[in-house]
Amino acid sequence: SGYFLERMARRGLTGRGIDSSEEAVRIAAERVAHALTGLGAQKSLQQVSVSLCELFDLPSEDDGAYDGVFSFEVLEHIPDDRAAIARMGRLLRQGGRLVISVPAHANRWGREDEWAGHMRRYEREELREKVEEAGFAIESVVSYGVPVLNVIHGLMRALVRKPVDDAERKARRTAQSGTDQYLLVPGWARLILNDIALWPLYRIQSLFYGTDQGVGYVLRARKLKGA
């Protein structure tokens, strides 16, 4: 939905957002443009861009061009996740950071995963192994979601009545993943669901980072020399 790009733009950072979904790109581009216009810096309109592009279609000229690569709730949608992590690694300069988030625990697999277009959920050691294999040193892997997202995860299981049972519909759900969630949030809820109001929950959640009780993982890693 472009939330991270919006925050990047407001901080004056430079970067590029890509997505394979036209709807996602449209929504993200609107958010970024609104953020930059609000800053009143027309020169900055080029500092954060959004484009319709697949990860594997990025040109070799982009290799080594980035200080950080961020991939939030994406790997579980990609058939060859090892190849995806390796491609992200090539985009980074030596010492650059990779930050990814993924859904956790195969035993949590349910109809809501099929509804969202997921291909897998991850275990902590599996995720570490795949990232290290691509030439990274793991800096941290935290479990997120306790207690709020655990409850939401249960509600989604109850709401999704039947699985997505064919490849075409699954691809369509993947394209809509994330964008429809943003659109379903009413304006008044966005006034409540902000960093200040949610700060106590963030603090509670941080107490569970080292556990496996959350619904997902956030991994941070550094690209090794020569990788």
C-alpha cells in the first residue's frame, strides 16, 4: 500500500519501490506523491519512485546500487524464494542491509494463506538458512505480532470460508494482497491506528521478539564481502 515508501519520502531518503501489481503501484504512487507534495519540495519528487516491475526483471545495472533492500510479506508469494533472496543480494553494495518480513510457522497454514496467494509459511531456522546461503550475515530475527496480530490471524481464519482453489484466482489474490487491506480501513480508524496510539502495544510486542509466539518474522542481515 506504499506505507513504507511514504515514510521514506517524509524522511528525505532516496529509493525505489517496485511491485508486480498495477493496483499496488497506483496506490503506492499516490501516497508517495501526496507525502512529497505535503513537504512542499518539488525537487524531491524524484527521490522516491514507484514502478511496475518484477524483482527478476531489474537490470544488471542496478546491481550494487543500493544501501538497503526491504521486502515485506513478499517472499511467501514467490515460487523460487532462494533465487529471490539472491537477486536482492546482488542489488546491494557490500555491507548493505537486507530487511524482510514473512509469515511464520507451517502449522499455522490455513484458508487465509490460500486466500492471500501464499505459497508457504516459514520457520525461523529455515529463513536464516536461506538468507545465509545467499551470502548474508544474520543480524537479528524477531517474532512479531503478539498479542494483536495473533487475534487478527484467528479472526481471518474464521472469516475466510473457503480456499482459493485455482492458479488464476491465486495469482489475482497475490496481486491484491496488501492493497485491499489498506482500502478497507475507514478514515476514522486511521486516526486511531497510528504510532502514538499503538505505542503501548509496540512495547508489549517487543517483549516477545525472541520467542516463536508471533505470526511472522522480521529478519535483518548484512551482505558479506565478496558475496
